[in-house]
Amino acid sequence: MRVVAVAAVSTVVALGGLSTACAVTEQEHMVGSSVEVRWSIPEDMRLTVPLRWAVVWPARVAEAAGAEGAEGEGAEDESIGFALVADGLVISEVFDIPLSVPDASLWTAAMPVESLLLGGKLTTVCYRPRILLYLDHDHSGGFAPSFFGGAGEDQVVAIDGDGGSICFLPDLESALQGGGLEFTDTYYAMTDRRFTPFVRVIAYGADLLMDREVSPLELRLADSPVPGMDLACMRAVYGSRSPSIFATSRVSAFVDTPLETGTFCGPIFPECQAISFEAMDIPDVSSLDNGTDLRVAQCRTAERVEVLVVQQARLECEDCSCFTVAHSDVYFAEPSALPSWWPCGDTVLVCESDLPLYTLDPQCLQEPASE
Amino acid sequence: MPSMAKRGPTSSGVCRPMLSFVLTLCVIQGAVNASTVGEVFNDGRDAWSLHDQKLMNRQLRKQIDNEDQSFRVGRDLGIVTVAADGGIGAQAAMPNSALSRFHGFFLLDTYWALQVLQGLDVNLNLNILNPSASDGYRFSSQTNAGVGLHLHREVATIAGAPLTLDFVGIDLDVVTLGQGLLIERVPLEGHAASLDYRGVELRELFAGRSFWFDDDVQTLSLSALDGAIEMLAVIWLTDDLLPGMASSFQVESDPEVTVPRVAAYYLGASAELELDEHLRVAVEYSGRVRPPVLKNAVMARVDLLYRDLLPTWRRVALHVGYQFRFYQRGFGPRDTLVTPTGLPNLPTREDAYVTNSIEYFAVSKYFDQWSHTVMAEADVSVFANLELFGEAEYWLRALDDPKPGSKRVAYVDRFGRAPGQNDEFYYKIGLRWLPWGDLPHRMSVFAGNKFVASLYDATIPDSRRFDHDPLIGVEAEVFL
């Protein structure tokens, strides 16, 4: 096991005491496991550097300075780092990631400590290693991010989430003992009859529930700060994880010169201007969704006007919080004098809707049902 | 010369030729109510042990008409027959042990039989009990009733021999199928019907709840030589629950939710060979048929029983037995791990062995199970009206997952970590005083580690059959 950390993981604090060490000795015969992963990429995202996978344990680590001869100095010497326990090059759309039973010194320092529901009100301690995909910008062949105090360039582009992840049960024996036979039966049903401390889980409120391993763990790439922040913030990222096209928008209106500005401008559009559509810069109406930026265009028609709505949203993150900044440009054109670049009915769908002309109708954004 | 015989020796058979003064000894010798075990229709009691035998809730007059039951005050009341076994008991804990639920109890086990017509009896068994005086004055007193309608008629005479019909329902009282490989000494409700001709009996039995909240057991058996050999077919129905669903269904059964039923089919045979009046061998095989798969189980039991081992010295009763059981992985009736539960949880359960099929069905889905059990009971009269009694059971169990490469682990109640091997030892030893030497009423003080386990009410299903902490028990019993 190769270990990488901001501070050497050999100095991992909170060894957990003899009791936890004893618990692990009961599991010596346990086998490791593996998780099958399938990844996908948005249409608008391009890979220009090698894509690699990694299994990472966020953990409390001792600061290097404090670790030298400073044993037991307390929490002031601790910080959050990570241990890299497996790393590899992604070579196929679906692949297996090996999971090995971590040393007690590692999982007793792992963060956060979570609880797995065994049934009823019974829970057991559980730790989720992070399974991530990253862009190896420095071509080092190893995960070196910019956070956790590191100075690397690698960008996390996908990471397991609450909808599907792997949890490590450090004391599986006690869980089986305390959970009773019903939990035991559920456990083996979920692990495909394997006696392994790694189980697939989904989040259920503040707890975790076991999930059946019927399909690969889905990881969707995003050219977004969220995956990296999710790792750095110990899963505690607040707000949006992807840009929302329906976020509160600032709306700008543009009225083609043949039309009367006063007919369209008003309190709804603080920014409203008359402009010759033929002379203006052609707006970009191409769809965009790369995990951070989102652009959607939609056309609407009325009795004496055609409307083009271009909404752009961008995910912005800071200090473990993310939010969407959205902006709409609404173009009003005379149907009988449309500019040459007018995309409605051509590259942009015309939506029949009763909603206000300057809004996007979500009904028209849905994929048409297949016959 | 070995002979096949109807199950179980009877103490009355031993007593009959003796002089009247010896009857006094017969009254107190051996287990209470043991004399007619095996003679009652569909009798699930164990004739080959020195455990006390409760009365059965049918054919009450037949059970107490024997000379050794002459102390019964309600046996000569015309068309009504009444009997009652009553007892009170208390416990004292030893260091680091906990009292069982019945640590300050009374139990009045009453039987009422009304002969409506010749061959038609209405039987009422009322268990009036209070499991614990610690709950408050009469706070947990309860009465549980069981009614058994018993029809028994000769329906025809064929070649000079009668063809008899028996039907009983719904209180079946204690039920044993075959030699106990599937169900042994479990109180059940349902119905049983049989036709018997010259010792050849065709019997059908339905039980509405045996080991789980959702199971039904349907059986058809054909026996000969008064039950010495028997073929048995069983359909064991359960809800088709997904793993982890049992508790939620058990606690919050929703009538709107219908769960599909799934059946386990069994075919088997058993035989009981009485080598002499003191020695018998019993075997049983059963296979769970799920083509093309057959899962097997087998048991064998040997018993050596003396109700009066040293008649020229003083009364010594002795039983020594051995039983072997094997249940192949997947033999159990359900394919989801759901711990079986039993009820009612009454002190009379202590008159059965811990070794019981119910203990093997919890993890049958995962493990092959073997066990060897040695049983022994003894009663020795020490002085006049004072006897020493004791019982012991050593149970060695092994669980193994035969699936190649499988490393599955499960924790089983009272066994611990499986796969593995475990042994348990149960005992009870004490002194019994019979103040009226010619009557069985008695007081006992004993030490033991086999006490019936119960939740708050005796009728709440409990996966634990026994509490195993060592305790001192004091009991007083009357037999009316």
C-alpha cells in the first residue's frame, strides 16, 4: 500500500487504542473486495490529460512539526490530510478498483466517522473511503491535489457521493453479532454472499444504509470544483453540486429595432435595450453542460413577436459552499423581419408554452420520450 | 428378542402386577403424568425420559383413570372430568447470574373435559399464571385458554377389527412429528385427523403457527405397528420475505400488504425399535425436496430407561440417552434468515430437552449442522418421602459452511460465531420432599441452569427457549 499524505501518515494520530486493534485481529481472515466502477463524461467536457482513479482516505494527521517528539500534544497538532491507498490509470469505461482492508492506524484516524443502520435503531461505525477520478495534470502518475495543504495540480473530476459509495466496517464481527440474523442475511444479500468489510451504501438522512451491488458504481465527470471540494470538505459541501438552469436569474432583454421597446421593456426587465439584431454580435445558443457551466436556449412565439431565451448558469464554490449564478438574455424579434442568424426553429427548439415569454419551460427541456 | 412396540414404556405397566402397597411407590416413581404417554391420540410428549409429563388437553379421563392417578379429585364426576397441576416457584440468583422471567410465579394448569356424547369430548385447558411477583400485585396475572374438540369413533368394522376415526382441533397441545426431526414437543393449534385400522394409521395434521409468525405446517403420515414405523410428508409454508423484512412484517403487519407464500416440501420416514422394555432406538430421515436439489436431515436416538432400577433396595429411576442430529445446509423451511420463536413460554417447557429442531432452523440457510447430545435424568429416594433428583444434558454442536470458497460468518444465539463448534451443558439437581408419601404433591429445592425464558407475557413469541444462568429454585407443586 502506497501512502501519500500532506504529513506522513505514519504519524497518524488517534491510534484508537488496544480495543480497536483487538477488533481487527478478529477479522484477519477477512478478504478485501473490489468495486466495479463505470464512468461517464458530459458531451462538453474534453479530456486533455490522463484520467486516473484513486482510493483515498481523508484522515486526521499530525503536523510534521508537531509529530517530532511532540506525542500527545493534543488536537492543535492535528490537521486533515489523506492517505492514498490505491491509484491507477483509467483504461476502460467499466473497471474494477481493488479495496484492501486498511491498517487500524489508518481507519481509526479516518474522517468522518459515520454510522450504518443495521436494523431498527442499531447502528455500527462505518468509514467511507473516497473513490475518485482525477486528471493527472502534472503527469506524475500519482494523485497530487492542490488542497489538504498540497501544491499539486491534479483536478478531481468525479467522486463517489451519497447516492452510492463504499463503506468500511472496522468491526464487522460485532456488527454481525449485534445486528442479529436478519442483519446477517441482509448483509450477505447485499455483498453477494461475500464476507467482506466493504459494503455498498447509500445515505439515509444522517445514517447510511446498505445497498445491493447490482450495478457498477456510477461516477460522472464534471469540469467543476465540486468533486475536489467534496473530498477536501469531508463530504460536507453545502448548496448546489451542479449548476441549475432554474436558479434565480438576472434577466437582460434585447428588443430588435423594428419593435417598440415600450411594448416589452418594463419592471420585469431592469436591463432592456433596443438594438439591431442584424448588427449585434450573434449570441451563442449552443447547449453547454460541463459540470460548471450550463447554457440552454429556447424559443417562444406569440402573436406579433418571436422570443429567444438564452439562459446561462455557472456553479461557483467557496469554503465548502456552492451556489449557482444564473443569467438570462431574452431577445424579442419581429416575426416578419427576423435577423439572418435567428436560430428559432432551426438550431433552437420552439416551445409551445403558456408560461411567460421570457422564461424557460421545463417541459420543453425534457428529452422526448422514445417510441 | 427385539420387538416393535407402541411408543414409550408406561409405569402403569410396571405397577399393575404389584401389590397394593407398592402402588404408593408407583405414584411417586418417575415423572408425573407419565403413565399414559403415547396412549393419547397424537401424543407429542416424550415417553423416553424422566421429565415430568404435563397432561394433554384431550382424553383426560383416559389419562387419569389409571391407578397411579387415583389422587386426582376430579376423575369421578360423571360426564365431566377435571384435573389440575398447580405450582408456585421462586428463584435465587447466584453471583453474576440473572433471574429468569418465572422467578416468583404460580401456574395452575387446569384441564376440563366434557363428554358431550359417546366419542365426542369438549376439552378446555386453562393456564392461569403469574410469571413474576415482582411486577406488582396480580399485575401480570393472565389466563390462556385452549379448547380442543375431540371426535373419536369407530366408523366401521372390517374383518372383525375396528376402523377408528379421530379428529381434534384446534388445540393440538404438544405435537411431535415423527421422532422429532422437524417438530418436537411444540404446543400448536390447528387440527389433526386420523384413520386407524389394526395399528396402521393415516394421519393428517395442520398447524397454524409453529416456529414463525407466518408459517403453516401441513402434514400427512402413514404409520404402522402402532406408530413404530412411519412415513411423513410435510408442506411447510412461510411468507416469501426478503432479507431483513421479517421484523418489520412481524411488528407492523399491514393487511393491505400481501406477501407471496413459499412452500418447503419434505418427505421422510422414521422408525422406533424397542429392544426391550428399557432400551429403544429411534431413527428419522427427512429430505427437503426442491428438484433437482435434495437437502437431507437425519436423527438417531438411543434411550435406556429404568423407572425402578433397584427394586430390592430403594427406588432408583434412571434414564440415559444419546441423540445425533444432522441438518444439511438449506434443509430448513425458509430461505431467509429469520430466527424461529416459540410460545407459550411456560415452565412446563423445562420438561423437554434443549436439543430441539427449532434450534437448527435459524441458520439452516448457511450451514451444515451436526450435533451430539447426551441426556441423563435420575430420581433416587434417599429417605422416606425424600428423593434426590437430577438431570443433565450435554449438547455438542458444529456448524460448517460447505460451500466451496465461502467464508460466511454468522452469530447464532447461544452458539456464538459460526462456522465453528460449541458445546453446552445443562443441569438441574436438587431434593424433592413429598410430605404425603402416597401422594405426589411435593416441594423441591434445586440448582440448575435451564429455566424457561419468557418475555413479559408468556404468549409473546421469544427466540430464546431457555435462560442459562445458574440459579437456585424452590418450587411447590400439587396435582389435583
